[in-house]
Amino acid sequence: MQDHNVFAGAFVDRSGERRKDPEWLARAARSDQCRFVPVWGDRCLVGGDPPHAIMLERSCAGPFIDDDHLIFLGLFHDRPAFAFSINREKPPPFTELGEFQDLRLLGTILPPDEANLAAHARALVLWHASQMFCGVCGTAARPEAGGNTRLCMNTDCGRVIFPRVDPAIIVLVSDGARCLLGRQAGWPEGRYSTIAGFAEPGESLEDAVRREVYEETNVHVGEVRYHSSQPWPFPSSLMIGFVAEAISSEIRLNDAELEDAQWFTREELRSGFPKLPFRISIARRLVDHWIGLGD
């Protein structure tokens, strides 16, 4: 099994020191080695068989590029890589090369390095679209540091705005022989998954695990151990995975977040019911890890 979750992995040299060097960024964006990742609305360009992320040369991407709004992603296979946004209200371009698709459908299809790059590009493009103005004074903000921050244009304010990442816990709770899974009302029939929720201000991740599990299922949790994490660019979450030991078993849906929650044995999970989380998700990796402990 790979040592990272889908969309994760240190495949891009983010070259943070280059972000504040506008001359280097300008040369990189104009170089023959540079590649550009287009994001149409919230979708990424994919083509080929097997599918792969389409990265464009400047000669192809040029009509859609505004150099002041390019987003420097880093060095991808030693080539400078930039993302750029295309207005979803316009017809999708580059149809001769591929199709713009939902990244949720591509995570396990694309090569891991390309999935990581596409997730990075998508997340930053959507962040820029949602952060047009300073949250302090309301003045327009412009891209800065190669598109990795925004800067309030009010000289009396000058606030530097950083991309938002929302930390969320996701946890496989077990009592040894059984694991605890829940389902939301809007999910496909029969699908259950691990317990998850956003960390709150002033709360450690371990405390968030215990609170979320109790709020959603009434189950009390003892030991909490870190498993792995997954960037989840839909649009800007970081899923932080844990395994935890239950010290109670009575289920009650305290906050109505879930439609149902149940304890399941490994044999039940192998039987085909419940339907397990999609393989793209850290939730599935947590479940598969727990099932494997019984082998």
C-alpha cells in the first residue's frame, strides 16, 4: 500500500523561497520548460488513455493567461508549474486535448503525482475566487507571492491574506471486534463511513475526535492515535485521520448529524453491506486498515 493518501504526497517542490522573487517568477513563466495547469471553474483538464492531467505549454495556454494572476505551484519534475483560472461561464477550451472533469472522479485514476498537482491547483484557484476583498477593511485584494497569498490594496491596512485550510478530524472508532460507522441522510442507500467533523477554535485534534464521536453517536472514546492525513480540496479541508478505542458502546444520535450509526464486525464489512466509503477517501483507508488488522 502506498504511504500516502490520494491527493497527498510531496511530489511538488513548492520552492517557497521563489514566491517572493518576482523577477524569477516572470522568467519561469516565460521559459520553454514551464507548464500550466488550467482550472475551468472547479474542474481540471484530463485526457489520454490511461487518463492523465493535461499540462500546457505557454504557446497553447497564452490566450487565457493573465500574468498578474498566475499561481506558482512550484517545480513539478523540475519544471516550473503555474495554475490559472478559466471562467466557468465560458465554454471549456482545449477540447482537442481532453475534457475538464470533477477531481472527485479522478483521484484514483490519475497518477498520484498528477492528482497531487491538480488538487493543489484547484484549491488555490478556488481560494482566490472566494477572497477578492480584505476581510478587515473590505478593500480589494490582489495576488501576491506568486499567487500564494493576497494583499489588501488599502495602504493603511495592507493585510496579507493566506490561503484558508480547514482542519477536520476523521476517525475509525473500534472496540476491538467491531468498528463504529455512521451514515448521513443524503448518501447513497446502504453507505456508511467513519465519523468526521471540523476542529473548533481552542480545541486539540484529540479533543475534537472525542467531542465529535460523542456528539454524533453518544460513544465515549479513550485512546486516540494518529493514522495519516489527506488534503481534501473540496474546497479547502485537511482531513486528519485517527484510530480510537471506544470505552462505551450505546449509540444515540445526539446532534442529528447522522441518520444512523451502527457497530460492524469485519465479517460484515467484507460481506458487501454496508457499502464502504469511496476508495479516493481517507475514510476508506481507515476502514481497510482496520479490516486488515483482523487478518
